[in-house]
Amino acid sequence: MALNFHQLHIFYTVAEKGSFSMAAQALHMTQPAVTMQVQSLEDYFGTKLFHRSTKRIDLTEAGRTLLPFAKRSIDLIKDTDIAMSKFTHMLEGRLQLGASLTIGEYILPRLLGPFGKEYPSISVSLKVMNTTQILEEIFNHQLTFGLVEAPIHHPDVRTEVVLNDELLLIVPSEHPLADRERITIDDVQQFPFILREQGSGTRQVMEQELQRVGFGADRLRIVMELGSTGAIKSAVEAGLGITLLSPTAVRHETALGIFKVKPIEGLTFTRHFYSIYLEAALLPISAVTFLTFLRERDLKAWL
């Protein structure tokens, strides 16, 4: 029997989960199949890799020695997929992914067209939902991966940056700040301000940057806190206040001359969009290709 990557992946997952049953669930395998593959690996090396008991399993000294090599093999396969995905244009498959509101409504629709032209045999099924729902469907194996606006801190979830974005000041075209070449936070402070609700990714990015320069968000004249980008755009268009949003979310309104997009001097509201998927999962090459495609996009140029 020759050593193979599949067995190393199974061994690593069992070691990480500390359980054959949990590893089987993560790998979409039966527990007897996982046990058989680990036993085959032990036969190959001629030594036990786990101490088994009724309550738990522990790595033997041989297992602890093998573990970093198994992880390196997994990382190498993932890196290989990423490196080669740009050359693989005859892919087929169906991607099932979830995206949070801003990404799903304002960013991905403009990128799916170019992706479809480059990889016409890959079909994309997109669900727009909140991060909690995306995580639930990933854990239930209903989604391959998700795209969200904040990192996820969970031992079973891998989080990676795939896109970068920036928030800028959005004002109606007739607003006193619309034609200013230089706008400071003190200028902004003089006008009614509309924000996303507490806990949203947009709100967190804004508050962190203001805190960096010693300006508390409570010093703004906040007149509304709304739960969606669409609601904020409608309120700004109605003249109820100004806001911070991604230029990608107001591209249409800017082109029509409804809004103007302005930087605030000395402040950079940079945010990241993240891919999330199960740590134990090996993404299909079609998913790796899609994520690589996103990482190579410059939102300012594309959107």
C-alpha cells in the first residue's frame, strides 16, 4: 500500500477533532470508513497513531510526529489548488455560496458576469442572508462557503480575506459639502448623520477609525440608525442626513448625479470581506477558482 494524501487528511481531521465520529461528520464519511483509513495508515507505518479508550483518543508519540507533516501536506494541496486555479478554464460544477447583504446585493452581481465569461461551465447559486444563517448552512453542509463582512472566530471555521473595500462620505449632490475639495471630520460633525445599526460591519469599521484619531462616534449628530444599506440610501436621498457607505453601494446613484462621494481628510475607513468555510473541508477546485478570482479583483477598478 502506498501512502496517500486522503489518509493523511483523515488522520489530521481525527487528531484535530479528537474523535472518530466527529471527524466522520466533518468529512462526510461513515465512522467505520474513517477508522479503516486510519488503520491502513497505521499498517503502512507499522505503528499505532492513536491511543484509543472508551471516552477519548490521544495521539501516540508517532502520531504527534506525523501531525505537522499531515498539516503541511494539506496546506500544500490547498496552495497548489490556488496557484493552478487561474490556469484551469475547463472547470465544471455548481457552487453553492452564501453572502451577507452588502456583498450579495452590491458586489457579487457585478463580478459574477466576468466570472461566468471566464468560467462558463461553473454555475453559481447565491443566497443573500445574514452571517448567522450562512454559518448555520455551512455547518449543515448546505453551502460550500460564505462571504461575510467580519471575521468569524470559531475553531471549526477558516476565515480568509478575499476583497478589500473602503467607506467614504456620501452626501446629496445639493448638500453644502458636495463641492468641497477638502472635508474634515469637524465639517461632518455639523450635519445630521445616518448610521447602520450597532454591531453591523459598516458601523464597526467607522467607529474603529474614528477611535483611532480620538473622535468618538457619539460626537456626530446621529439622527437615525437603520438596518440596511438600502434604507440609508433612501434617507440620504430624502435629505435627512449624510452617511458613510461603500462607493460600490451607491454606484448607480452617483452615476445619475443623486449622490456625491467624498473622502474625509485624515481618515481611511478600510474594511475587508472574508470567505468562511469549514476548517476540515477541502474546497472543490471550482470554489478555490472562484475565491482566487475574487482575491485578484480591485473593487475600485471593477465596480
